[in-house]
Amino acid sequence: MFITNVFFIPFMALRAAPEPLEPAAPSRSISAPKLKPRKVTAPGTQGLPGWSKALGVFGGLVGVFSIYWALAGRPEFGDFAARTEYLQTTFNSNRVFWAFWLDMVLFYIFQVTFLQAAPAQYRFTPYFGLAGWLIAGGTKQQ
């Protein structure tokens, strides 16, 4: 499972297959129906779906709760200094831990790549920039 999630998300975002052809007005002939092409937009130019703002709010709340939980959740695990020491120890000894950090770095690189038209405050702010961009409705740089 090494960094599969970070590559799956961009794959799903970039796959833009042209829409299938739809039948033209019904004809009275016996021959095969004529097909007219639909208008296909270039990837990255489509508008955001209506639920994107809710997804941005939800993602932002998950991020805030995760930071809270890392810093203050389960006080029996110690204070901030104890958690920092555990982070350093785990970072030096656990390969799966490295994989999660690598996932986060790669996801940040993908965010910078995918939000090329977004203003810098969204594009270069890891994770929360994407949530803010979704909440703002996918605004483009002026």
C-alpha cells in the first residue's frame, strides 16, 4: 500500500474521457441513427460541483480536529514535549511512518500542480489551501 492513495486521487481527478455521443433528432429512416457530438470541455475548465463547498468545510474541520488531536487528544500520552520526542523516535525507526510523511509531501506537490489557476494563498497552503479553495468556489487568479 506504499503511497497508493496519493497517486489514486490525482488519477481520479485527471481522467477526463470525452462524453459519449448522443442520438440526433429521431429520423424516420430505417438506417442507423445519426449521432451528433456533444461539446467537450478541456480538463480543468469545468466548474466545481454544487457539493464542493460542503466538502471543503468538512475537509477543513477534519484537518483542524486532526491537529487538535495530535497536540491535545488523549492527555495520558503526555504533554507536547513527550509527543515531540515520540514523533522523533518514531520518525527514526518506523518505515510505515515515513510512508505517511511521503504521502503528505506528494499530496502537497499534487495540490500545487492541480491548483495552478488558484491564487497563491490556496495553492501553496498545504491541505487547508485546498479546503479553502473549495469553500471559495474554485476562484481563479486575477
